[in-house]
Amino acid sequence: MKIEYISHSCIFIDTGDARIVMDPWFNGSAYCNQWQLFPKPLNTDNLKTVNHIMVSHGHEDHLHPNSLAVLPKDAKVYYPYLWKAGIHEFLNELGFTDVNEALSYKEYSISPSTKITFLTTSMDTIMILESNGKVLVNLNDALNSHHENVVSRFLEAINKRWKKIDYLFVGLGGAGYFPNMVHHPSKNDFEVGELREQKFVHNWCRIVHDLNPLQVLPFAPGFVLLNHDTMWINELKFPRELLFDYYKSHYDPNPGFELIVMYPHDEFNDGVFFKKSPYHAQIVNNSLNHLIKEMYAEEIIEANKPEVTDESMGDVVLAKLIKHIPFAARVFTKEINEQVNFSLRLDDIGNMNHFTIKYKDDKWVIYRCNEVEKGAKLLLRTKSRFLNFSLDNEWGGDVFIGGYSLDMDVLDDIAMTENLDMACVRLLTCYPIGSETMLREPVRAAKYLYNNPVLARISFEQRFFAPKTLNKIDYNERDRWINKSKCEICQVCNMPMLSYELGEQLGKQVNS
């Protein structure tokens, strides 16, 4: 088996009789030009010959239209069978005719020596490839940000079926607006961002420990942000070179695996690692971030040009909000809606660029104004092109929730205590609703749940036993990440304080 790392979470696998690409993003930017691949892929020639395409889930950095567009159209595409239909139509429009929705836990033989199994974890999916006695488990980012109880159940399911794992690809770090884009007078954005990444690192250690693979191949989110207001987030990523030290210091002093740090163009061939990437020689203080300005010089200039749109856009947006928000709010209880009172500001509009959005006297009140009005608990800041994308496209909210195009200022601490940021962002996004979709397509829903026993059980417990609140999970409580000290956050999230030596190494990366 030959395995080549391409970029981000994209890998190429040649088993001898199957040539596979997993999670193809290697060509162009993502999330309305916010995410740029970093480090850039160096060799994509092998991708011209793939005959199987495996996609774990629908986020643009895994299911990337511009990347799919240059792959062979006679390749067989495998995508998880989810509660929402539509993937056939989407991929057919891109030119693919052999599209297969893979049922969870079902084994698919794609060649005489190779088989693939998908395990759906909600909207994400774990992919397990078996070939010639070798097992490769690709977790991508399916588990690293889930609640520990959910993680436990899926790790148990994997361990029960696959007793020996040769290669474990597992994501490291997180992506999304929270907590980095949420600002509070008492919050140190960078410090909290570092702790959030450490939380994901600790989850990574737990996953690796429980699966006990022979070789672990971590990949940090392989993208950078180029806007001056968000470039600081590039520095938060935990360096893969320090993972082994962290694991031994804070999780298990006797690791039973080999850690392999891969960069674009590195490859495994029959279990032997070949360090082919020139990026290894360019690392300074465990980081390649010094290459960003050189690699994306023109794109940085473009990303930071002032954006100005006609003031009439404000009326266009207002009409959309008046129509969309009452429809989107149906997913929340009346008690939650009654707490919503926030201001939205579009920074590319001159006058009357604020929008007051609140629920009062059993109805939604939405209007334009010149400033944040009294009583607002949050101020959300973005640009009209991002908001329009979010409102006009199914799954368009990924530009906010997965991307970094929305800043949020906390004006009233109750917004964090009650997790109201989640409600406010959800009101500005266009997402299908699982329960409604399943009711419209009961046969598909039954098939989906029947083939996902772990997920079905979790969904049942959440539906009937979980409190009707906004994601009240200990490690995800908004106020614990926004207005608490570093020590308090570590205690809540059950994280160790970094050793002095490891902290020094991380500091060198940030200051380089």
C-alpha cells in the first residue's frame, strides 16, 4: 500500500488495484475565499489517475467543487448515506456518473484486494480502508470536537471490529468561529484560542490511546487566513512536531505507537516512510508560518482591500432577514427566542449599517438603524457578501460557523451564560433541519437510523432525555471559554497545565 499526503485532509492511496483519493481539497480556496491551503500541495499528478474518490462529509474543505472538477469523471465516488438526500444531483452536475451512498458499517469491496467501510458520526464520517492485511483508519475531523461520551461509543465500535490498526489518520485542532471570533472585555483572544487548541490536542491523545494503532499520522488544519484581522489565528495551531512530547508528558509516558509527521509529497510505501517533502527543511521553531507572506503575497493584498457596497444593499438584506429569521427560529423554543436581542452590523455599508433583531410580544422585530440599540446582548459584525451567501445557499451558514467571517462582541454576559451566540448565528444561516427532513422522507430516515445504531441511540437520548437548551455541554459552555481565567478553563475542561519546557517551545513558534 502506498499512501501520499496531498494537503489539508486529502490523501492519495494506491493499493495495487485501486487508486484512491480521500477528501479532495487541493485546488483553490474554500469558504468564500477565506481559507487558503497551507502548506500548498506540491504534487497532484497521481490524482489524475484515481479511480475511486472517498468523501467523509460535505464541508467544503472535504467536498471541494474546484478540486472535484479536475478529477477523472469515470472514478467511482463514495459518500456516506445521510438523512439528507441530494449528493447524487450535486456530483452528477460536476460530471460524475458512478455515485455511491455508502451505508454506515457496511463493507464495500472496491477491488479484489481493497474494501472500504464508512462509520457516520452525524454529519461527519470515519473511513476505514482494508487492503492486503493492512488497516487504515481515517478519522479526518469526525471525532476531535465531539463530546467525550460520543467519542467513547465510536471508539468502542471501531475497536470491536478492527482489532489491529496499522495507520491512523486523525485531525488535530478545530475550525469555527467559537471562541476565536467571540470578543469580551475580559478575554485574551489569543490565550483562550491556544487553550481551545490544547483541548483538541488532548482529545487527539485520548483517541490515539484508545485505538492503539501502530503508526499515527496527524494532520493539523491545512489552511491559513489572510485577512489582517484574523491572521493571528494562524499562530494558534499546535505544532505536530510537539505532539509526541505532549502525549508522553500529559497522557501516557509509554506510547505504543510511532508518530509520523507528514507534509505534502511525503509518502508511505509498504509501511516505510519516505520524507520527500521539501517543507521539512523549511521548518523554523516547529512552524512553517514564516512562509505565509511569501507564499500568498498577492492574495494577502487582495484579501485586505476595503470592501464597499451600495447602501441599497441594506434594504435587500433587511427584506431577507424579515423573511428568513421567523422561519429559522422555529428550531428553538419560545423561551429561547424570547432571550434573543442582538445587533448585526455590515461593515461594507456606510450609513444605516446596523440591524436590530429581537423577539418581543410573540413576534420578531427587525429593522435598520445607525447604531447598536439599548438592550442588545450581542453585536455581530460581518460583510454583506458573507451574509448573502449564508442566507441564499443551503448549508450556506458554513461560511460563518466553519469560516471566520463573523465577529461577535459580548455586550451582556447573559448571552454567554445562555449560549445565545449559537441562536443568533443560527438565525443568520440557511440549514436543513434533520427532524423535518426525516419526516418528509421517512423511508430514508429509517434506513439511515437502522444502519447507524450508535448514532440512533445517541439521537434518541438527546431527543427524549436531553434538556431543551442550547448545547449545554461542560466543555462547550460559552461563558467558561469567554470570561474565565486560564486556570478555570483548564479545570472545567479537565486539561493539564503545559509543562514549562513545552510551553517554551510553543512560545518560540508563536514569536518566530
